Amino acid sequence: MKPITAAIVALFLVCSVGPTVHAVQSELPVALQATIPPPNLKVSSWALMDASTGVMIAAAKPDRRVEPASLSKLMTAYLVFRGIDSGEFRLDEEVLVSENAWRSIGSRMFIEPGDRVSIENLIKGLVIQSGNDAAVALAEYVAGSEAAFVEMMNQAAAGLNLNGTHYVNSTGLPHPDHFSTARDISRLAGAITQQFPEHYRYYSMKEFVWKGIHQKNRNKLLWRDETIDGVKTGHTRSAGYCLVGSAERDGMRLIASVLGAQSKTKREDAVYALLRYGFASYDSKTVYRGGDKIVTAKVYKSVSPSLAVGVGSDIRLTLPKTPGRQLDADIRLNEPLVAPIVKGSTVGTLTLRLNGDEIGAHPLVALGDAVPGSWAVKAYDTLRLWVR
């Protein structure tokens, strides 16, 4: 088994065929970008994302609209997981398989008309075997028809800001109006890992047996490295070979999406190279917790002369693994702070710097209410403010 911390000289994998992609983009501020360049991949497009922050560490042609093939089933699964978590249906509910689902072409779970199959088994058939028949059966059960389910898919895509994505079916079969992007696919895979961690476990299963038919997970990276636990493969003649891979190490989860590779091996090697590069070059840290006090501020004309101040939500950063890394914070309050102040109100700014370079500014908020004091307190503090 090859560890994901393989020698850094092996990071610069070149997939030898397919369209060459040269221009590399990053959503990280320049000060946060690693000095080591990412691998040079000869594929249609690719993206490497920190799942916890949603930031694209590096990408090439991430917004190019491409045929996503069976990566479309990520959205099919997303909607099923969402329905289970909301209580609309249960894993042990049985689905009556229609002839329409049975007639699905392409990869199959091998369900038959009239079969009663649990939602959980259909999820396994969808995720592990990439069954088009399982996708259609689930779509019909959730929405009544595949067409209605596709409307749900597009609504969910809009809700997740997958602006380069449009679905026509639940399976990923080719259609001119069925497309996505490396950016959107990475975001969707990240949403599954973050929103449905209990259900994400299906993506790490290596095999599923249905009616005596043994089928192995098409994501062979599950056998290559024990830290890789998903996510999904896709392939059609027109789309080429596609793969979204994900791994977690030391609290950092990375999502790597590769589209339009020339072969199964090349898509696996490309995703593996991106994951190795990401873990070798970056880590992900929660530098402040939402709701924790960062500073105590002075408040005028209030029952209490002080107010706890912090950030409203966690601040998590994707940081380069550079020697002597120094992260500093500059706190500036909107002084003077005068009651009344409502909990959650912005009362200042927290500016973060890495080795002296600004990498982001975040609002500081009141962690409680500053209630106006008595007339005597107000009068005294008015004088204090006047001479301040």
C-alpha cells in the first residue's frame, strides 16, 4: 500500500495523453499559495478542493462545461440522503422496481421488474456499482417519475450554487443539455461529505453483492491508499474517464476531481497525484471557533462595563506548509462601543496575516447584549466620552 505521503518528487505526475491543461488557478490569496506547483495533468479539466473551507486550492479549466457521465449520480445520492435525513423515507423502505428502471441501459445493479428492493440496497447499487437501474428506481420512488426528480436535481444544484451544472437525467447518460464542471462536481462531493457524513460511508465500500452477482467498486483508489474513502467514477465514450476522489488526514479532507482522462488508470493516477500534492503542501486549521471570546471590550452607557467579543462562526483556513509559518491577528474595535448593543451585532474587524501578508478580514461580533444602564450611568459615561 502506497502512503499518501510519497516522495514529493513523485508529485509531478504527467498523464501522457488527452488534452493538455496548462493554466492553473487558485482561490487562495497569493500569500496562502504553496511554492510547490501542482501536478501537470493532461486531462480536460480538474480541481483540488479543501472540503471544510470549500476553497479551490488549485484547478485547471474548473468552469469548463463537460459531460459528467456517472458523476451525475452524486446529485441522485445527495437528494436521497437529504430525504432520509429529513424523515421523508427510511433506509429499510422497499421500492417496487418498474419496468422503466429495469430497462435502463449502461451500468447495472441487475434489479428486475416487480422486485421489492430496500432503499439502502438501491443506494449501494447506485454508489458501489454505479447502477443506472438503481438511479432510476430511486428517482421514481422519491419524486414519482424520473422527470420530476430531474427538476429536484436542478433545484438542488441551484441551491448549492452549482452554476455550471444542468441535469437531464438521474444517471448521467449523454445528452447535449446535461453538463457540469470540475468546480461544481467538487462542491457537490464536498457537500455530501460535510452534510451527510453518516451516509458518505457507502462510498468507501469496496464490493456489493446482489442476487449472487459480485461487483467491485469502480474506484480503485480505495485499494491504493487507506486514507482514500471515496468518491465516484464516471465514463462514457464522449466524456472520457472521470473520477472524484476524497481522502482525510489529520482533520483535513481534500476533494480531487478529474474529468476527461484517457483511461481508468490515468484518471486514478491523476486524482492520486492531486491528493498527494494537497496533503504534502497544505493543511487545514480552525484558527477561531464561532462563539468563543476573543477579546473583552469596554462598553459605555451599559449595565455592564464590558462585553465579550468574538466571531459568529468558525474561521478555518487552508494554509501552506511553509517553514517558519507565522499567523497573526489584528483586532480593531469600532470604538467607542455604546449601549444598546444586540448580540450578533458587528463591533469590529479581525484581520489575519500570514508572515506579515494580509490573508483575510472577518467581522467581530458581540457575543451578548449590552443593555442600557441607569440615567446616572448614562450621564457619567456621557462625560467620560466627552473628555475621552
